[in-house]
Amino acid sequence: MTLCVYGHMNIKDLAKTLSQIDEPDEWAKHIPSLYSGTNKAVFELAEPLWVQRMIKQNKLYVHPNVIEQLKTQSFISTDLQNRMIWASILASNNDKNRKATIKKLVKKKYGLDWWEDVYGRTRKMWIAKERIHKKLNGNGVCMNMNTLINNTNLFSNAALSEIESALKEVPET
């Protein structure tokens, strides 16, 4: 998603804007030079908003118990949950160049051991992501499954059940 920030915004508005970008590894590119030096503060405000949105949109591939923990923590992640979130970001992407960029960023920010832990978590998340996408998008029964899911209670409950079932395959520790 390309989202440019122009004009004068306060840090909270800037954080809200950044939280709408699916790729948090790209956030720094969207902060105007006017705000240089405030990245850390803006990111700290944007991260919980982003986590909340990604959960609501079923784009965060972590165990349902972890999702519940994040909700009780006001979407502020612990170190372990942060590793899971980065693994989900990595598993969500198929672009090799972007994966290399994420690897470089995570290793620089958190270190090699942290990166190896994140990378080790991606396989189960990738499997869950693929299972969800196949069930919701590719069964051939309905060309517009998202419309059915969004507009009917039966399909919505079935979709949420399938999402939860797939996410339960992802380790919660």
C-alpha cells in the first residue's frame, strides 16, 4: 500500500496513518522529514493500532489465545508476541526481495538469535495462511466468497470458525 503523508500532522495522527499500512517494515518511508527523530515515538503509538486492525481484518496469523492476550494488553505486544507478529508478517509475503528486506531490518533491530526465532515460526503461520485462503477464496463454489461472508451470518460464522481452526495450528509459545 502506498500512503504518503503531507502537511502538518500531530504524532497521533501520523501514527493512525501509519497503522493503515499493512507493511510496518515500510513505515519509515512514510514519515516526512519534518518528523525526523520522532520515528520511535510514532512507531510505539502506531503498533497497537496496526495490531488491532490486522486482527480485525484476519491478517495476523497467530494463535487465537495470543490474539486474546493482545486484546487484554490493549494490543501492546510482549517480546514473544512481537516475534510471532514479525513471523506472521514474513509468512504473509511471497516477495523474495521484501523477505530479504524484512530479514535485514529484523536482524539489525533485534539481532541474529531473534531473527532465527522469527524465521523458525514462519512455517506454521504460512500453512495457516494458505489453509485460510484456500477455504475462503478457492473452493470454486462461489466467485465472491467475501460478499457472502460479510453479508450472511451463516457464512460469516463458518469463515470465522475456519480461520480460528487454522490459527489453532500455530504454536502459542
